[in-house]
Amino acid sequence: MAQRTGSERTTVGRREFLKGAAAMAAAVGAMKPLFTIAEEAAKGANDRPGVGFIGCGGRAGAHMHIVNALKSQGKAEPVAACDVYGPRAKAAAQNLGVKEYRSHKELLADPKVDVVCIATPDRLHAPQAIDAVKAGKDVYVEKPLTHWSQFSLARQLAEETEKNKRIVQVGTQGMATESFWQIREILKTGVIGKLIHAQAGYFRFGDWGEAGMPIPDKNAKPGADLDWEAFLGDAPKVDYDVSRFFRWRLYWDYAGGPCTDVLVHTFTPVFVMIGADYPERVTGNGGKWHFAPPREVPDTFNLTIDYPGGPSVVLMSTFSNEYGVAPVIRGTNGVVTFEGGKLIVRPRGAKEPSHQVPCGGWGDAGDTGKLWTNFLDCVKSRQKPLSPVDVGARVQAPLNMSILSYRESKFARFDKEKQEIVL
């Protein structure tokens, strides 16, 4: 049950703490401000930024609850809510006591909105985030950063974020800890040798995409209260279907199954720790072995990512069995493991670990509230957040490649010069 062990917390000895603190100082030092505090003061930054919510479904509800709690601490102020489904937008606006919008572009034009939370279907994440940063807003965007077919938009969002000097936090809540950046700095010292292999997984019994996505109104139709065209975005133009609208995670046009829905959680910490860039080649395999139609996406999915010169990363998942695998990073001279709420660095032959770093969680066991707090702190300080968009784009590349590999039964390669996926 590797996914849930991250909630355990364990104290460490003074020696390990000091080693970890030194590494963290180096990691933080590498996170330079995106622009100076003086520039931000000149811009007139709001100490209590107004938050606009784009998407008011189930996941958005968790974000709204967190922002309301932060409001009581004087850190944020909900000011607007938007959804293409009228009843959701109306309910959210009434519950929050904020202005209701049906178009995300209208919300972005609201001068009271300083930052936005994007919790819409996968296909809309990047286009809406790009619109937001161009409109001068900072962004908390849910994972995955893009739909599996939209890698170019991940790159574009990263570029627009830098160009417009915005803060963008990708909502992989397992990243709500400095621990993974700390281990990254430790591994740079060569303590476990050359990195050659890593593994992680996500396992559960039950498909939340079906059970967790009810159809609240089977008679809902496109019209004043349901903008089907806005929901589709750049997806293939198909006739309206009530299941596609409310249970979009089941369909290839709008989602990627376990790969982009849950493996992004377990992979992002690994990516940060190994200090990876773009991959060399990726393969994806699996299938729909358990769940019935109308589900299109797999319920079981595995992928292998080869980085130039190593390491190889193996990610595994199924929604049909909850017995998991432990995350491990292997080097030529040792390993990093995740045990008892700690990341443990063990050089080969050493009697004791060289480092033990407390870690609040792994994958979706992370603390979304802490990730929001980090985001809002960075909105004020203009420093890079714990789950930045440039990391999100590089994480997204192999995930998208694996789905393309699976669907086409081919190796997927990354052309670094052209910044393109090639089959």
C-alpha cells in the first residue's frame, strides 16, 4: 500500500537533520525569484489576492474549502467562480458569496481576480492557464498539465509563464514538501553513484472515474445552462452525450486514464529527485482488463521511461488491486527508499543511512492545503513554487509519450532539438 504511507511522520536525529537542512539550503538557493520584490511592489501586489475559480466540480470544491480557510487567515479572498454548467457555477458562487461567470475569459477580465484556480477537464487546463498568464494572473492549475494529445501546449504554457513573469503552481499535491528538492541536492553529490533505475506505482481497488463522477441530471442538454462547445475545447467535435459531459474521465477525448490521472502524482517526485530533463524514449502498455463500457481508457497501465545515459524509470498502476509497490531510486552505489514517512538514502555497504529526510507524503497523499499556502507565498515573494510549470511540462512529456506509444503500439521518442514527440 505504498501510496498511503506518506502520511506517517517520523522524527530524525540531529545529524540527519543538519545534513538535510544543508541540502535544502542549496535547493532553495537554486530557486531564484522570477523577478525582484521591487518590481512586484511597483506592480502593486495585493497582500490578500482575489481568487477566481475556473471549474466548479468535485475537485474544485476541495480548493474552495482550502481558500475559504486561508481567507480566515487573511491570505486570500474568493471573488469569482466560473463553470460551463450553469447549476454548478450558480451553486459555487452562492456558497462562496462571489460573482458568477459562465466564460473563463470573462472571469479573467475581472480586475478583482488576481489569481485563478483551474480545476476543469484535462483538455482545458493548458488553454485556460495560457489565457490566464497572458491576462496577468497567477495560476494554480490542476494536474495533469495537459491532455495526452497536447504536449505543445505544456511547452507553450511554460514559455508564457516565463515571458509574462507569472507564478504557476501545478496541483500535484505530493509536491507540497521541500523533501524531494532536498533529496535532489543530496543525490547531486554522488552519494549513491550514477542513477540507473527508479520505480513507483499507484494501485487501488475501484475506479473513481466511474463511482466518483455521477450524472446529476440525466436530462441536461446543451443550451443556456450547458455550454457543450466550451466543454469540448479543441477535442474532436462530437454530438452531445450526457455521459461524456459528466463522466469525462472515462473517455480518450478528454482524459488519459491511470497514466495522466494518477501516475502523474507518483512520477513527479521521482522526476524532481533524479534531476531529469526530457526523455529519450518511452513505451506504454496495459489495457481495459476489468471495467466495462462506456469506459474507453485503460484500468491498468504501465510505462518505461529511458533518459539519455540513464536512468530508466518504471511506473506501474492498476485500479483493480490495491497491493502496491514501494518507490525506489537505484544508483550504482546505493538506493533511496521511502519508508515510514521518510526518504532514506543508503550507500552500498554502509551500516547506517547517510541521510534520512522527513517527507509529509507521496503522490496524492500530499497536502493540498500546504501546496496552496506555498503558492500564495510565492505569489507574494515571486519565488518559484514547489511544483513549478517548467517541471510540469517535463513531467507531462513522458506521460503523453506513453499513451501515444500504447495507442499506436510504437516506441515514442523525444526530439530535443525540435522539442517534439516522435513516433
